Amino acid sequence: MRQTKVFFLVDSFGIPTSYSLLRTSNGIFAFDTRCTHAGAPTSLSGGQLKCPAHGSIFNPETGEVVRGPAVEPLKSYRTIEANGEIRIIIS
Ligand code: FES
């Protein structure tokens, strides 16, 4: 089973951040979807996270760069699933 969702959270300053949440048989993985090249928001397309600014592509399961110009992977977060909720540990 593989399921990916992209959603936005707004922090206490009103700044939205987009996260990718992926469920696989190995667990749930969360990534900040801001491109590591210059910070543009990536979006899920064809099973990959694609950056419209300069064309970088990221693997939504690992956050690794599939195609540059970005060289750093997406920032990842630990997740906890309990009682029907998924929590992303942002610290
Ligand atoms: S900001 Fe994403 S490729 Fe440049």
C-alpha cells in the first residue's frame, strides 16, 4: 500500500508550510515540500514532488533529489501514528 498526500499547516505567525505525508508498508514519512534549491513550493505530480521554478524533482518516499538543480534532499520529519491520528514531530 502506498498513499501520498500534500497538505498545508499555518504556523502561529500565519506562515503556511506545505508537507508531504506518505504511507508505505514501512511506515509514514513526512517531508517539508519546499524545494531545497531556492525554496519554491513543490507539488505532487505523477507520483513525484516537482518544483515548477527550475525543474527539480524529488522522491516523495525518501525526499532525495531525482533531478536537479537541487542537490539537497527535502527536509524530513519523524511521524507518530496513534489512536487514528498522525503526528509530525517538528522541532
Ligand atoms: S527553487 Fe526548485 S528548482 Fe529552483
